[in-house]
Amino acid sequence: MICTVISFTCRSSMGSAVERTDEHVREYLIYRGFTHTLKHLDNDIKADKEKGFRVQSENMNEYITVRGTFLTVLVLNLLKDV
């Protein structure tokens, strides 16, 4: 349960942080007049959204296992310190 909540929170806040950062970069490029660079950024963002965060299933299983182990050790160490 804890792993699911932490994972969901990280993904949703990371996505919004990336979007905010992209918007700040876009505003800066417009402010400085870097229209050619802005066009490339827009193309890269579009390609990235189309590609998404696709991960091969075997890598995802390994990632989930490692992350779950890390979180378990972290929680146990935090409880030990209390």
C-alpha cells in the first residue's frame, strides 16, 4: 500500500514538474527571441509525449523489485530510529 501511494505521488508530481519546467523554458526562449530553438523544443516535446514513458516489461519488473526492496529497507530503518 505504501509503495503504491508513494509511486503514484512521485509520478504525478514529477509529471507536473516537468510540464512546469517546459513552460518556463518556453517563456524564456520567447523572451530572448530564440524562435528557432523554441521550434526545436516544441518538436522534441511533441516527440517525447508521443513516445511516452514506455519501458520494456522485463526492465519494469526488475525496477519494481529493486524499488520495493529499497522502500522496505528505508521504512525499517526509519522505524528502527524511532
